[in-house]
Amino acid sequence: MPLEATMMVIDNSEYMRNGDYQPNRFDAQADAVNVVFQTKIDSNPENTVGIMSMAGKGPEVLVTHSKDLGQILKAIHTTSSKVGGAIDIPTAIAVAQLALKHRENKNLRQRIIVFIGSPLEGPAADEKGMVKLAKKLKKNNVAVDVVCFGDGIEEPVSGQEDKSVLKSFVENATSSDNSHLVVVPPGPRLISDALISSPILSDDRSASIPTELGGTGGDGPSASSGGDFEFGVDPSLDPELAMALRISMQEAQAREVAASTEASSSGASQPATTSLTVPAESTEDEEEALLAQAIKMSSEEDVDMETVGTTKPSETDAPMNEDDEDEEAAIARAIAMSMQQDEQDKK
């Protein structure tokens, strides 16, 4: 999908008041500017679009490198009240090139789209000067698209029907077929419709359309799902609906990724939990075995205590009887000695 910084140069000369394009040339041009902006931004969110006028008091940059449609519409509305004067194509292209040179993202390719609805006069009618300007743009890797309508359509010279100033300008500016000339004659066909089907917006439109519908948007989220636009909606004709569908698909894809991540993480954690529960079961068996052994030991100790209680008194009776006998003998001897002493005292 194209990654570009585009500068649109609009015609706001007196010739824009003519009504050979509905409702008039300037409004038809404004509708085409709106389509170009929407297509560029929809093809790649990083694209930027600017706009400038080339008539009135002189070329004037209105908006530089914007992604806001409101700024573009405001600039067109402001310019509609400044219609007048004559166009200066070489100066306007030089100013546009300078504005693109100061773009923030240097990775964006440079492109200038010039709307011409006035006859070529002055320096613009000099083929040599225009060819020299075209070669300079080609050297600086700047692509140029020219949209001719109304009086901007050059009348062929007898014997040189294939030659024109603007055609020579585009041929010398193109590199790998990146510059184009589109001629929109007066009639029921709108300028915006002619641009949609022209090579100027073909790459951008293909990038925003899924491959299933004939586009090249294989890298976009809308193409990965396969059936996002089954309602028959052309993104180039209804960019707002296409953007809404694209956002919804991105959200759905994000939810699917989150769900798959959770499922994989839970699946990976299940073996770990089973491996942890095996030692727990063995410890319960050990605890049961220890408890049974403790109960058995306690019962044996109770038996031992009963036997001890029955046997020990019998064992200790003899020493206690011997002590009693010793005490009685000692008492008897003491009594006998006291009696012998009393008898001796009496004698």
C-alpha cells in the first residue's frame, strides 16, 4: 500500500466560476479534492495530504501534511471566497515541492496533484521551461499528477495532435510510471468519478480493497478474514463505511488473538498443575500411613502401660516389705535397749 505525502494544488482563478461542470468548476474541483484526500488516508493511515491555491494574489499554502478532513474542507471554504486572478503553475509547483521537502516523516514518498481549469498563460505555456521543471522534480523523486478540466484542456495544434505542454511536462517528470495526466471534458461525468477510475488513485483504491474483491489489500486486516464486504459495499465509494468495517475487523482479530493466547497459556499450565498434584497425593498416603502407625503405637503403649501397672507393684512390693521389716527390727532393738537401760537404772 502506498506511503505518500501528497500536496494538492487547486485552481481558484476567475475561470472557476463557470458552470460547465456541476454545480460549477470550483465546487466540482472541491468534490474531487475530498475524494483524493479520503482515498489517500484510507489506503494508509500514515499518509498525509496538504492543499494550496495557485491564483489570487499568488500561490498560498493552506494546509500542510494533515490527516484531518476538517482542515481540508475549511481551507476549501476559505478559498471559495478568494476566487480571482490568474494561475501561476511553475511557482505553485515549486512552493508545493518545498512544502513536501519539510514533511515530518521522511519515509513518505512525495507527490503533487495539480488541478488546472484555466488556460495556460505566461511561464506555464513555455514548454521548455515546463520540461526543465519536470526534470528537476524527477531528480528530487517527486511524482506529479495533472488533472485538466475546463479551459485547462489544451486544444491540439494541427499536425501535432499528440503534443502538448502538459503532456510533455508529465512525460519528463515520470519515473517508473509514477506521474499521470488526466483530462476530464465537460459533461455529466464528475471530476471525482474520473479520478476514481484513473491511474492517479488506482494504487490507493486497490490497497483499501480486499483481494477477494479484486484489490491488492492483502496486508490489511480486512483481507485476512475473507468476507468482510459481503454486503456489496465498495470502499472507494463509501470510505466511511469501509473504515468502520476495517476497525470492526481489527477489533475482532484482536479478540481472537487474545482468546487463542489465553487458550494456549491455560493448556500449557495444565501439565504443570498435574505434575504438582502427584506429590500431594503421595503425601496424603504418607500421612495416612503415619497416622495408622501412630495409632498402632499408641495402642501398644496403652498395652504396655497396663502391663507395667500390673507388674510393677508386684516387683516393688518386696523392697517395700524389706524396708518395713528393717524399721520394725530397728524399733524393736530400740525398745529392747531402752528397757535394758531402765533395768540398769533401777539396779
